[in-house]
Amino acid sequence: MSDTKQTIVIVEDDDGMRRALQRLLRLAGYEALSFDSAEAYRAANVVATVRCFVLDVQLPGVSGPTLYTLIGEPRPPAVFITSHDNQSTRLAVANAGGVQLLVKPFAGTDLLELISKVDAP
């Protein structure tokens, strides 16, 4: 990671999980912006250079995979998280161009490892 903080965007509708992810990423040295829905992220007009997204697959309204497809090219990589590990979830993530899928519950170290792999410029 470079000397400047790298921004990770979290979109997760579960309040406790969102706060825990934000805390974990900040402790790891990232700048972490979090949103409770795809619509909230889009309305925020984030101007920071996003290095990676952490997107819940199942969100109210627009899903994580759909949000990822709506982000213009070139897109930063994304790690998708879900509590519903099934073929349709994996297919939705793959079709959206998702890089990784983590199934909840997962260890914070697993997320940090995936982010470090996909986060390289």
C-alpha cells in the first residue's frame, strides 16, 4: 500500500456488519467509506479515488452485483460478501465481473487478504 490512504467503499445494509467492516479497514490503514444501500452510494457522488469495493450481494433496492455493473469503466475491483452462498449468487457475481466472493461469517483477515490481492494498482 502506498503512503497515502487508499479508499475502500463498503455497501452493506446490515448496520453492525457495516460498522465492523469500516472499523477493520480503518485499522488496516485504509480510508473506508460506508453506505447502507446502492442508492445511498450513488447519491453521495463519491469523488475519492476508490481502490476497491466491498459489496453485499443482497441489498434493498439495487443489488451489489447490479451496482457494480452501473459503475463506469474502468471499475476498481470488488469483493462481494453474502450470507447466501448458492449457484445463483455466484453467477450474479461472476456476471457482474466480481473478483472475489466471501461468505458470511468470514474472518477479517480473509477480507484484508483479498483486498490486498485485488487492491494492487
